[in-house]
Amino acid sequence: MTQTVWIARHGNRLDFVNPDWFLTAERRYDPPLSDDGLIQASQLGERLKRENITHIFASPFLRTVQTANQVAEILDLPIKVESGLSEWLNSDWMTEHPEKLSFAELQSKFPRLDPNYTSRVIAEYPETVDKMMARSAETAKILVSEFTEDILLVGHGASVVGTSQGLVGGTPEINASLCCLVKIVRRDRQWVMELNGDTSHLSQTEKVIRFH
């Protein structure tokens, strides 16, 4: 049996472009994409329209849903919001539980969100790096066992690393830059990474990888 799992990080975020946004934001740990991040997400969708993706899963944070939506518009697919793909809920980065838009609020903005899908894994604040890695790995394993077609997971730097390592095993270094692509293929029972943080689809890339 062959299955391809594509794993992407969200595009550039507004607080990376304008750090002062954080000071007055209503939901300061849930920034949207920047203008160039939306362009990156569209370029990701153009790259993936040649592939045979059947399901798109996205973290519930705004930037990941926006990224997934740009791809979903091009691929004409719904989006399944999966908490297990969430950002690392690190109390050093986030001094309180990160407030996000509710599913209803997200769906009003992004009608492609699937109202019938329920997260298979729930991310809980606060979490250690080990807990985050285990949560991300578990999410990837559950999704590939339940959805056996080619799928796309849209997450964050940390969850891209966690889901990738969860499938291939071990601790390979994952190049989780903004709007990158990891491609992992299962042939029989063996998962093989064929792309590691590919950014060849992007017209603009970051030189230093930032995780928060």
C-alpha cells in the first residue's frame, strides 16, 4: 500500500513582519498571516494542485487555517480542523492559554471548514517539548491510519517536526521554515521522507528559521 503525507508549515505571520502588533492585539498568540504569508500560501497551493491530495487537516490557529484555506481553494477541498496539529503550547512563549477564534467564528470566515470533523487529539496548555512531540506524533499516526488516501497536514514549526518524526521514526532534523513542505511516502509498512522542508515553490523564503 502506498500513501503520501504532505506536511506544511503556515506562511509568514503578521507579528514576524510587525512585532508591535502583539502589543495591542485582541488575540496576541493567534496572529494572522502577513500579506506575503498569504502569497506564500497561494504558492503552496499551486505546488500541490499537481498532487493527489484527498484530505486537508489544519491546526486551529488562524495562520494555519488561512494557509490551508488558500490551498483548499485551489484544490477544491474541505478543511478538517485538528487540534493535534496545534502550535507548541509553551508557557515560556505564551504566558496564558492562547485565545483563538471559535470554530463557528472560523467557519464564518472560511466556509470550507468541515463542521462534521472532530479533532482526534486535543492539545492542552501548558505542555513540555516532550508532550508536544508525543502529541504531534500521535496525531500523525492516527490520521494516516484512519485516512488512507494522500493527505496534507498544515501546522506550525514545532508540529511539522513532531508529525514528521512521528511517522519516519527517530529524530531526523526537519527543516521547518515558513510555508515549507515535507513529503513522506509509505510503501508497504515503511515511511520514507522524500522532501525535507522544501521551499522551491516559494518566491520569498526566510534565511533564519523562527519558531515563535
